[in-house]
Amino acid sequence: MRILGLETSCDDTGAAVIEDGRLLSNIVAAQLEHSQYGGVVPEIASRLHELNIYRTAGEALVAAAIDRQDLDGVAVTYGPGLAGALMVGLNFAKGLAQSLDIPFVGVDHMEGHLWANFLSSPEQLDDRPFLCLLVSGGHTHIWRVDGTGNYALIGATVDDAAGEAFDKGARLLGLSYPGGPAIQKTATGMDSTVVKFPRPFVGTEHCNFSFSGLKTALYYYMQKLTDQLSSEQLGEIAAGYQAAIIDCLMDRLHQAVKLTGLKRVFIAGGVSANQHLRNRMDDWSANTDISCAYPPLEYCTDNAAMIALAGYQRIMAGQNDSLSLDINPNLRLDKIAQD
Ligand code: KG4
Ligand code: ZN
């Protein structure tokens, strides 16, 4: 079974082909235009998706060495995300599925991230249950996954997402967007113990997160500075801030393992690209009987391969959608899981 996956929820136009759970191609047309504005501009995003989607989908078919007639289904992100951007992908997917008379399925973007860990190991797709920390620009969740569509929320942020903490922190530090990679780069090789930031909720019984206080602490720290920052000071602040975010993520994940007794743990979403977080996962795996894993870097940030894989599983489970499915910019995976 060959599925074309499409992803246009934010600022990357993605198209990918999965064959029987194995990835054949994965094309991402990144929209670099947004970096000059310090964040994603919705109108520009939808216009560029519109310009790129046809070519990107075509490139995914060529790279997979198949024709559109070889497709058995189309999977597309229908939320959460930017309304105009989602609409471009959804309408394109519907048109394609209709014209080829093949199954069509809408995928929650976060559900896509959840399965990204299996793009490089599809043979493990049926090894469940497991825990997954989903950390992106808008979400910070810990999920227990028992099967396709069978997800239980174990913990979530009560305010900002971890990616948001990186992005807002970077802005306060005068670094570029997206903030995660910029903070990671500035913090690399720097002492993270010189500047200390709070670690909200660490040591508590529940598995929730809170990052807004951390961002406020950085704001006040920067306000108090009177002299021009040296690059070493900037690096130490970035390293301290990054360490605080990662400590919170790891502590809550440890707590989730303690509460659920599960020993397979994954991370996914843009923040799972963070090298400091990946190192901590490696250490955890090496020193305990917990098996920790993370996706290859290209599957951490937004891509259509993860949408194709999630869609493939839904189509295999007979969970197709009707062509009347609409976008849902505020889609919530915990709501889908309850339905
Ligand atoms: O999953 P994603 O690409 O898009 C959303 O679905 O939101 O995640 C984007 C987020 C941004 O907040 C970005 O700063 C963060 O992922 N990010 C990182 C790194 N790379 C991307 N955060 C920390 N370290 C990184 N290396
Ligand atoms: Zn994402």
C-alpha cells in the first residue's frame, strides 16, 4: 500500500511517500522568507504553500519512482496549525484523492510527530505500549501510546510549550528565529551552571510542565544587566536557560515512567532535535533498563513523512475520512483520542 503524505500546517511544505510503512521519499520545501520577520507570517505561509505544493508533491512521487496512479491513499494534516496554510494542503489532498478515487485521511499534526520515531525503524511499529514526550513550538505533552488512535495524555504544559520557551527566550537574548537551534548553538561548549534559572514542577508527583516563569526569569535577568553582554556571558545565559528547560523535560519524563511503569520512551517534535536533550536521553538509556530513542534530525521538525506514516496506519485500520473533512486549526490530540 502506497500513501502520499502532505504537510502544510505551518511554514514548511512537505510531501512524502510511504510504501507498506517504509519511507520511499520525503521532500520539504522550507519557507526561509519568515526569518526576517522573527516568526511565521500566516499570509506569506499560505501563499508559499500554494506556490509550492504541486511541485513538492510531484518531487515526492519522482523521488519514490512512482506515478500518481500507483498511489493507494492520501494523508494530509488537517490541524492544528495556521488556517490558511492547512487549507492549501487539505484541498490539494482532497482533489487528488477524489480524482484518483482512492482513500483519504486527515491526520493530526501532533499524531504525525508521535510516529516519527518509527520512520527509521518501521519493523518496530507494532511494539506498544510506549511513552512519548511531544515537544514542539506549540505543544508539550507526554503521551502513553497503546495503538493507532489509542493515546492517553499523561502530562501537559499548563502554560507555554517548550519550543515557545526556546523561541521567546531567543528573542530576549537577541538571537534569531527559530529560537531552539539559535540557543543550542550559542550555548554549545558554555558552562550552564553560571546563570541559574528556575525549574518549575521538578520533583512533583504529577507529570505537568510550566515554562512561562522561566521566560519571565530570563526577562528580569536581562533587564538587570547594565553593561554590554560579552559573547561568553551570552553563551552562559543561553546554556543556563537551555539546561533549565531540558532538566524540566527530563524530570517530568522520569516521573511519567515512574507512574506508568513503561520502559520504552521516545521524544518527538521540533525540540527533540536539541542535542542536549538527546544526550540526556542517551545517558538515561545507557545507565538504566529504560529504552530511550529519538528520531533522526530530519524527522524531528515538520515533515510529511510522519504524516504519511500516521495516515498509513489509520488507513490500514480502516479509519478513512470523508471528503467533507474540514481544517481544524485548534485540533487537540486528546480530543481525538477520546472520540
Ligand atoms: O515541531 P516543530 O518543527 O513545529 C511545530 O509543530 O511547532 O517545532 C518547532 C519548534 C520551535 O519552537 C523551535 O525553536 C524548536 O522546535 N526547535 C528546537 C530545536 N530545533 C527546533 N528547540 C531546541 N533545540 C533545537 N535544536
Ligand atoms: Zn510540528
